[in-house]
Amino acid sequence: MGYQFNAILAPDSPFVKEYREINEALIAPPYIFLPFLDKYFPRNHVVEGVKYLRGKFAEIIEAKREKRGEDVISRMLDDASLDSREVLDNVSILFIAGHVSPILSAGNPY
């Protein structure tokens, strides 16, 4: 994506910690099997965590608007058919997809 998250070199960084906490909360078995629980027992900390992560992704996108490179975010910004929200959604999905595959193959949440 043209951005160094330093997830390996700085596993205790606020960004990495927030991602791990949100990921764990999103896949919590009670809420997976009983999704209506969110209606009665809202997890405001999860909503705030997702907003935090999307805010970080938005900062990365804005930095790419200023200084584009040879990466997927810059390519998305060059595509006139994508609006800002679509770029943010795609960056979010790409980030998660890049972390889901190793998680599933290792059979471990991190």
C-alpha cells in the first residue's frame, strides 16, 4: 500500500494494539453467533476503535494525495471513478485482507 505500518518492529504501537483489540472484539463468538446482542449490549468501544482505525487510514490517504508513489493507494487516487469514501473503504478492506490470511493459516488470532 506504500505505507510502513511497522506491525512487526513495533508490535506494541497504538495502531497495532488498536487493530488487534478491534479484530478480537469483532470476532468474539457471542456476537458472531448472536448478532442481535449489539442491539441490546452495544459495544461502543468497538465502534470507537473502528473510527480510530479508519481515521488512521484516512490520514494515510491524505498523505498519499500530497505525495503519490507507485502503490495501490496512489492508483486508487488516480482513478476518477472512485470517490473519497470508496478509496477509504478499499484501503480498509485491503488492510484487513492482508492480515486475515496469515491469521487463518496460522490458526492463531495474531
